[in-house]
Amino acid sequence: MRKIEIVDYDHLWPQLFEAERDLLQQTLGNVCIKIFHIGSTAVLELAAKPIIDILIEVTDVEALDKLNVEMKSIGYNPKGEFGIPGRRYFQKGGDNRSHHIHAFTYGDSNVMRHIAFRDYLRTHPEVAREYGELKRNVADACENDAGKYCDGKDRFVKRVEAIAMKEISPNKATYSDEDFTTLRLRR
């Protein structure tokens, strides 16, 4: 059983993301449109599980499926949709998990949802601190049960996600990734 542990922010996380982004771009080639650092490791000073969450926009998830052998060759275990229709999910590191990938077809509304949540936490440090404290408390109480851990955060995440999505309008894209402004904003 994997241990669910929340640690203080590590300033190496952005560099770990960048190295993995470069590897993924080489591996996926033209199937890959854009790669984002998401999740708690993408928010400065936010306590997190030390796992780099990555979101990839692809031309087509079926085209990505054809690259599962290549993804395995760089250490990723393909998990299919893994509970979210239209997503492709990958894990790296086995029981010592180091990376998660969430891949969606370009323009999928889940891309917006993930980026909005991340950027809301980046621009609201008091909410990020509250989230970090919640995660520590839930991790301490969940007895290393991933389902309990996710359930313990669910209400908070959905509430903040809803607030973040309300702040987005189709005519305004003020995200920290330079070319996210080219994304078709869909709800």
C-alpha cells in the first residue's frame, strides 16, 4: 500500500516538471499540443503529495492510445480513462509514484477546469494555505486509503473550482502559461 504523505513545497518541483515536459514532447511528437504543470506541486508554497501532476492537451486521445508502448518505455503505466470520460491517465513510479498525467483532447472542458483551479490557488494564497492544511489533516486521518483521501478533499476542490470557473469569461484569458490564451474556452 502506498503511503499518502503531504510535504512542504519543494522549489525543485517546477524543474522536475520542465524535465518531464521535454521528455513527453519528444515521446509524443505531433500528438502533443500543450503540456501544463497542474495540481498542488504547481502552486508556489502549497503543501502537496510529492507527485508532479501534468496535463497534456492532445490532438486526439485515440492517437495517444497508439503511443502506449512509447509511454511505457519512459516509465508510464497507461490506465485508460480511469473514471473520467474522455481522459487518458498515466502513472509513473509504481508504489513510489513520481508523476501523474491527465491527457485530454484539445479544447476539452476538463483542461479549463484544471487550469482554473491551479491559477485560482496561485492568485489566492490564503485559499492555497487552507487547502494545504486540509490535505495534511485528511492525509493524517485517511489511513493511506486513496479513496478516503480524495473524498476528504472533494467538497473543497469542487467549491473552489466553481468559484474559479465563474471568474473565467470567453473573452478573457489571464493564465500564467503564455500560450494558454490560444485555448478555446469552453464550458
